[in-house]
Amino acid sequence: MALAQNPDAARSSDWAFKQLFKLESECRSQVPASQVQAIGQFSKLFDQFPFPTLVSSAFLKLGDLFRSSPNSLRFHIAQVFEASQHHLPQITHTEELLKRVLGVLYSNDPIARALALRLIGNGSIVFAKYPEAQHGVLLRYQSTHPLEIAAAVQTTQCMLDYSPGFLAVVWETVIGKAGDTRMLDSVRAQLIRSLQHAARNLQLSTVLYERCRTWMSQPDSTIVVQNATMATWRAIVQPHNELKLEDAEFVSCYVDHNLSSTRRGALRLLLKWMPVDQVAAMGFEEGVDIIKDRLVSYIRAQLRNGAGSIDLYCVRLALIVLARAEAAAGFPGVPECWELAEAFSKWSLCLFSGSVPRQQSVLEFIQSGMCERPAERDLEMGERGCDDQQRAAFESGGVSDCAGGMYHQLAAAAMLAVNVATTLAQQEYREAAAVIVARSWQAIARVPVRAGKSKYTRCFLRTSWRWCRSVGMASAIVDSVYDMLGSPNQYITHATVTIAAAGLLGAHLAGRCIQLVEASSASLARTSMTGSEQRSIWCALAVILAHSAHIGNDPGQAVLESANPLVIEAVAKWSAHVALIPEDAAERSTLYARSGPPAHLCQKIISLLAAGGSWLAVGLLCKALPTPLLSDQTRGWVHAMHLLADAECARDDSDAYISLAGRSQSLLRILDNQGLPRLYQLYIVQLRTEMVRLLSGWRHFQPTAPPHPSSALVARSLISRTHLLADQTNLVLQTFMTIDEVTREWLAQVQTTLGAIISAATECGGCQRGAQPSVLDISKAVRGSAECQTPELRLGPSFFSTPLNPGMSIETRPDMDGAETTVTVLSGSQFHLIVEGFLRLPKCKLPASPRRIRVAAWLSKQPQRSSNQDLLACSKQNAVARSAQRPTPSGRSASELAAGEDAAWDNAIAFEADLDGAYFECPCAIPTPSLRALFGEYDTNIVAHVHISCALIDDSGCTWWIGPHKSYPLMISTTARA
């Protein structure tokens, strides 16, 4: 109960072991309900504290309990093994646990033996490799108890997933039992499916191929056995034992079966049939024709159904198999597979647009002659056939057809044409399939995405676009981009902007977008604008901004680059017009709703403007947003961006910039404290503010001749701040893994500027200790450097979203965080601790895969007093961590520490460890100073602080300091009791 009431209480190993002992005592009670409840809490304990020591101890206790408990509790213990099987690899004494389970496996109770088999199957990830477990499972096939045999079959299937060599042990027994018709159908099906692992063995798969043919031919084989046999047959079909023509002909008899599971199993098995080599053989044409006729008959039977009654999955498989057969045999005219696929896609398009009734089937559609009509005409007729009210419902997504299965069927029909064209491998069919894809895009662009369709829409757009580009048919979609600019579908809009960012728009399309933008100056201020016109204008603005950011030599590049100022002017003009209206006035909200950017496009336009450095337009657009309608956090985020944009517009006035940027930082800190991650944005704004303050200080640094003594102090202060700012830039670049290219390029410019300043000061001797630099020379060198100008701030899309970094949680052994007393160590010795934790990967794709963990540990006289929001303090700590060196084999001796006592402080040592899945364990050894050498023979105690900073090393060798930085108190004592 404690775990259920305190889900966040598991913060230390001491607490976790107390809970483990409490659960163990409850399991030994005499109340069955309390025992069952305590056993069920083990899975929660493993999830909250998944460390090897606790996991090993807990599973061994469960093994003891399993050996001495009745069958009712054994069942629940087996359930715990199933729910927590991902924690089993952390067990260090697997043999001891297996011995406890085998004691039950060889008992006289068949129910107890069945439960032991279930537990071994649930723990197959660690038990499958042991011969004792394999032999125990094999013996259970001799039992006559049905539950025990069923448990043995299930355990065999689980163990084969982790130990392929186990198949040779149970091969004769399993294949004999699989052919025994006296066994239950469910047990036979499990046995047959477990034989799929024979695909890795050449001899066994050859034998199993013939057995599958025999089992399918048996007259008393049930549907359950036949489906399992076809699944196993499909798994073992390899190039060395490909599906024979006579077997393919035999399987094709099941494609028109009454049960959909049997049809799908037969069609999936026929996908393994490769008729290319078999058609050329003498006398095989007749067998191929029989298979083709059966497939065509099944497809036509499906196409006689109306909308919503067609099995799209089976029709897709049947058409692909038919296309392979026709491509192998050759065809004098248009292949029948393509005729059917093209007719099905046109019918889906007409059904989606509303030009044909839902009751009309595909075959009726072909017979009516509508299949020969251009698809563009169907789309136009579908729109003209609606009155104004229907058209409004169509654009808003209120039409039931668009919200139902027609949306799914349209995309499936387009991808079906793509699959058939790819199988036929001829250019004319690829071109026709690309046209079908483009028409499907146009149809989808006419309606917004309904609930539950967003993931499917993104997948279809991404897959179809990649296919068109791979076969050189991208122009089919690009040519229809202009017609999709006013789409209410946000994913179509994002896809259009992505195509523009790739630099694939031609000069003709670029000119049409520019014409639309030129006419927008007078249109954006009108409240009588239709929704389509409004979306077209703003989408054209985003397309031009995205395409202008692309670097290339395509024909439309020069045209759109000249239009970029026109776009910025149009956005600024409209924003200024809206901003003149009071913020709380209803007229402003109405004007924004009828002429402003759509919600799904507003952030995209702001990020594109920021990437181009158009901060005036960014500030005006943020000011024009309807902030009273936004949430508190969104309103704070918009206000922070507005202040940053105003600061960039006033960057020549450093005082005004620092004031505005400081207010923006305050808002970002508040948002970050409220749970909205804004640390990355806060670091960028702090870095930019310090950059402006530093360069302003260098510009105003004008020492007199002869220089005043204070001028040297000012010069050294500026040089020190330059080095600190370089460390801050390195921290940002080495902390966040998903920074976009635009922001990374700006950070590289910042590094170049700071490097030029440091180089100019170094040449004049300003960076050397003990040197007396010439203040006048430093000032002239820095101000005269051409690279020491303030780089224009350009931020990409990662600044306006939340860059997802891997997360890391760590603990130490001994526990230095939750310990009641401070850990004490003997002076002059090495302090040994283990840093362990888990890595949490985000859902987004990272630029590289994590491989190792680096831990930088050092002693300091001061604790960590600042939060992670302070970029300056974090950069100082990160500089110490980045300078960490690997320890020498012998370590540092006490005499060395006595000779240089300062070497023990703020001198980091690097330790590395491999990742074990998401878990890591890194031993560390930190040398401590010798207090005897400092204070003589007197007993002395001092409190130091152990600093730990963690980093992630990816497969390319780059180090990312993403981990937490923690500090713990450490008592260093000269007494022997330490």
C-alpha cells in the first residue's frame, strides 16, 4: 500500500530496501488477501527503483516464496515475472533462482509443474540458455495432463525467442506433437507457430517445408491449424526453398475463403512466391494463369461491394501478387492489375469528392464510363454540386464522408497504385501513379484533418512524397502546390512549406506565389476575405520565406530572393495595422480571425522570419496576436518573444537592449519554473545579451595616451569576459543535441567573433599571465578587427519549440543525497563512489545514438549554489568538467598532493562506462588532500564538496554534457575512525 500511496517516494536505496522487507513480511502473513496484494506490489517496486542490487534480492525472495507457497500464490508470482521480465537481466544470481523454480518443476503436483513452466517461460530471457531448464521443459511433454502440456508448449515458444539452439533439443518432440491430430487445436497451433524458428536452419527448414504442405493437405485440419501452418510456412520460405509453383497454386485456393484470417494468411504466403524464375520453365504458364484467374476473381468479387465493405488489406496483397505474376509472364497491353488499381483509385477519389454515391461499387463505376473521365473534372463537379452551406461544411470538415472511412480509403487507394506501379517497374505506370498521388494530395487538401486521422495523414504524405522523389516524379506534386496553398489541412500546408524549403519550386510557380503576395497588401486588411483566400496568402508568404532560406541554383531561387523583402513588408504592414487597434477590442479579434495567419502557420512564419533576421516583422506579428484569447503560458511566451524582437531592433543602443532582453529573460525563467521547458531559449537570450554587452564594452573602451592604470584593469576584465562568453557558447553547443542548422550557424559566428577578439588580444600580450600588455595596442587590435562586429541574430525552428534532449537521472553509492549524516573519508586517501542511473531517450530522432557515459568528478571548497538557469555559473562548472582527464593507473600520491595542495581542488577526473540498455554504473575514485601536510600532527576535519557532472558519448565520439550537475558534502578527516 505504501507504493500505491506514495508513487514519488522512491528516492533512495534505503527507502527501497525498507519497502522490500515490508513486502516480504506481508508475503509471509497468514491472510491470503494481504499476500496477494504484497506480491502485486513487487512490479511497482521494480519500476520505481530498478537497480540491480534490489532487483536481485527481490527476485530471489520471490523464488523462495514460489517454492514454499500454495498454487494460488504461485500463479501471482508467475504474473510478477511476466510483468517485470524486462528487469530480469539485472539479476546477478540467476542459477540460484533457477534452482528454486526447478524444485517445483519436479514435484508430484501437475498444477504446480504447470505453474513452474509458466514462470520459466515468463523468465525465458534469463532461463532459456540453461540446459537444466531446457531438459525440464522437454520432460513435461511426456505428461498426460492437458494444462501441463499447454504450459510446456507456451514455455517452448518463449524460450525459442531467446535461445535458438533450444530448437535442436525439442525438434523431434515438437514436430511429432504438431502432427498429432488428437491434440487440441489451440495446442497444435502453438506448436506449429513455435517451429518458425527453424528458418535459421537449412536442414530443418527443408523438412518443415514438406510437413507444412502435408498439414495443409490433411482433410481433418481445422481453420486454426491451417492458419498457423500458413504463418509458419511463410516464415520458413527462403531463397534455398522458395515457394514452388504447385504449392502456390494450392495455396491460391484459399484466397476466396469465407474467413478473412484464412484469406489474409494465404495472401501473405503468396507474397513469398517469386514467379520470375518459374514462369520461364516449360509447362508452367498454365499454373500461373490459374493463380492469376483466382486472384482476379477474388479482386473483382471485392470490388463489387460498396464503400466500407471492401477488405483493403486483402485487395492490396492480391493486387501485388497479381502484378508480380503479370510482370513475370509479360503482358501485351495494359496489365489487368493496373486497370483494377487505377479504377479503384479513381473511384475512391470520386467517392471522396462526392461525385458518385456510396452505394455504387467499383465495377459499376467502371461500367458507367466514369473511369475514363479526368479526375480533375470529378473534383470540380464535386464542388459545384454543393451549395454554399454544403461547401462551408466541406471546408470545415463537417461532411461525414470525409470524417469516415473515405479519408482512409483515398490514401490507401493511392498507395495501392504506387505498390502496383513499383512492382510492374515501368516508367509509364510510375508516372500514372505519381499523378494519382498528386490528385490525392489535392483532394485531401480540401478538407481539414479530422480527429484520429493526423498520424495517418502525416504517414501518407511523407511516404508518398519520398516515393515520388525516389522515382524522379516529384514534379507531379510540385506542379499542384499552387492549388493547395489555401488548404485548411495543416499537414498539407506543412508539407508545402517543406517542399519549398527543399528548393524544389520552379520559376513559374515562384512567380505565381509572388503575384499572390503582391495582391495581398490590399487584401489582408479586409474583413470580407474568404477563408481560402486568407490561407492562400499566408501560405504563399511562408513558401517564399522557406524557399528563400534554401541555398541552391534552381531557377526559382533568384525570383524568390527578390520577393523576400516584399513578404517581410507585407507581414509588417498587416501586423502594424492590427496592432493599432486596442488589444481588448472585439474588432481586433475579428480582424485577426478573418485576415490573420492560421494557427498552424503562425509559429512557422515567426520562425522563418527569425531565421532570416527580420526581427521587426517578428515583433509586430507577436504584438498583433490575440493575446487575450491565449493561455497564460502562451501569453508569457509571446510577450517574451516580443521583447526579444524589440531588443534586436534596438541593438545599437546597448542599454535599451539589455533592459528589454532582461525582461525577456525574466519571463522565460518564470515559464521554465512553471514546468514549460524554456532552458534552451533562456540560454540563447542570455548569450545574446552578454554578447551585446561585451562588444559594447569593447567599442566604448578608448584608453588615453598615456593610459590610466585603471585602463589595464578594464582591458583585463573585458578579456576575461570574452573567455567566459566563449565557454558559455561551448556549453550551449555541447548541451543540446537537436539544435537546428540556422541557430548552430549563428553560434558558430559567435565563436568566430570571440575567437577573433581573443586572438587580437593575445597578439598584444593581453592573455598572458604576468605580462604588462599595451592597452592602446589591445584596443586598436580589437576595434580594428573586421571579424569583431556584432553577428546578426538568426534563430531557427528549434528556438520556437522545445528541443528534446535525452534525460538522465543519477544516484550515488554510498547514498550522499539522502544520507542523514555526511559521508566521511580519511585524508590523503581516495574516495570511492559509484554513480549509477538511467538514460531517458526522447521520441524524436537524435543526430547520433548514445553509446557511453562520461562522469567528471572533482572536489571543491564551495557547493553548487546556483540553479541551472544561470548560464554563467553553469559554463564555469562545465569548463571544469570538460577539462577532466582520465586517471593514471597508479593515481596521485599523497606526496604529490602535499607538494601542491591546490591540485586537489577543482581538478576534475573523467570516468567512463558503457550503457547497458538505459542503465549505467560508473565507478569513480577521487583523491583527497593530505591534511597532515597542511596542519601538522593535529587532528583536523574539513567539509569539502564532491561535484559530479555527467555527459553522453555518442557513436561518433562527440560528448554531450546533458546530464545533471550535482554536489554533495564530504567530510575529510585525519582521524583513523574515518
